[in-house]
Amino acid sequence: MDRTATRFETDGEVTPLAALAFAVFAASSSAVLVRWSAAPSAVAAFYRVLFTTALVAPIAVVRHREEFARLSRRDFGLAAVAGVALAIHFAAWFESLNHTSVAASVTLVQMQPIFVALGAAALLGERVDRATVVGIAVAILGAAAMSLGDAGRAPLSDATGYGNALAILGAVTVAGYVLAGRSIRQRASLFPYVTVVYAACALTLFAVVTAQGHAYAAYPAREWVLFLAMAVGPGLFGHTVVNWALKHLESVVVSVAWLGEPIGATVLALALLSEVPDPITVLGGVVVLAGIYVTTVRRERRGGG
């Protein structure tokens, strides 16, 4: 096993927080790439994950073949479920970008630390203290303010409420994906795990594309470049690095690191799409972030609760 193949598994090579910062930077480009694409959202999501799978699978097969055999049936099944959850996240979030602003969509989908905290309490027996409850309430209030901000800016026929709801669904499903990853990554190496997850995700999105009746190949070269950019940036350097970090950091810590994504995505949308968020949306986003801050930071100061 050579140095290149194992660098993400070696504590001394890259610090977890530095890796997370890099992942958030890479993931911030996702919303703008989706907006630039003229392909149906399910198709863009499918090819993003398919190309990401193609990038990681050779490393898993060549360098970690024996570790696939050591995956228990339960872990393999959980990884597949995580992939399905990730597929629903992508399908819902990509579609939300067609109905609401980048600022609202990306910030609402970043409510996932709230659902991670709730899932950790329900599934792992971790206590939810008063500060966590207050943080959740504040974040929900901010999400409502963001929805009102978009509704006030555009007529109801623009379906901004539908787009906001899809973004929240994306938050719930990605929380399940993070919780599963935190559990399995304590036992499984990075590349075997993400190969199973991404393959299950790609198969689920393939079914979605088929059910929606979209074409698979009738796209210009520009679209294929965008699909590949989604795979390399937000896929390989975003989600894959996050999955590396899940072995070294608690799920709540990892999930809160994604809170930098709305900032980067909104700045990119302003610079590249000329999309200026209205004051209510900005205020609501700040309140959401404040609520998630309250939910997670006190937990870290207690050493994970």
C-alpha cells in the first residue's frame, strides 16, 4: 500500500480540521455548478455521483481489495442505506435550486447538524441538553424567516416554499448519511466505504432518472464538463474528505463544519450568478447559523457531551 493511496488514512499527513476546511471550500462550488447546468437536476446528480464512484472505485479495488471482504454484512448494508439517503439528499437539494434562491437552498440544507444531533440522541443515546433545544428552536425560527423572505420576494407560483421544503428534506437525509458514516468509519477504511456508498447512491439516482423519463446521453460537451467538475470538486474533494474526517471527529463536529458552505456558495452566487439575497433571507440565514452554533459549540466545549 503506497503513500498516495493511504494519505487520507494517516493522522500525521493531514489534520482533520484542515481537511474539513478544504472540503467545505470544495463543496461551496456545488450550487453554482448545478445552476450553470441545463440538464435535469436528477441527471446532474446521477452523473456527479457516477463519476465520483469511477474516481474512487479503482483505488478501493486495487489497494483495499481485502478490506472489502472484511466488511460485515451489517456494515455493508448500512453503507448501502447511507448511499440511498445521499441519493435522496442530492435529488431533493438539486431540485430545490430550481425553485428557490441559492442562499435559501444552501442555508436550509445546512440545517443538517440539528438533525444529526437529534439522530445521535435517538440512536446513540446521547443526551440533548437545554442549550441544544434552544439552538434547534432558534434555527427553526430562522428557517421560517428565510422562507417568508423568499415568499415575499417572489409570487407563490414560483414555488419557493416547495424549493425550501426540498432543501430541508435534503438536510434530513444527509444527516442520516453523516450518522451512518460516523458509525461505519470507525471500523471500515475510507475507499471501500465510499465506494459502496457512492455505488448505492448512483444506482438509486439511476432509478430516479429512469422513473422521470430523462435522457441519459443527449447533452452537449459543456454539460459533461460540469458533471465532471461536480464529481471532482464537491464529490471527491468535498464528500470524500468529509468521510475521511468522520473517522477522526464526532458527527456533530463534522456536520457543523459544513456551515461554511452557505457563506462560500452565496458569495459565489453573488459573483458568478448576480444573485443578491434579500435582507430577510440574509437575516434568516444568520439566525439559522446562530441556532446551529448554539446547538453544537457548547457540545464541543463539553468534549462531545
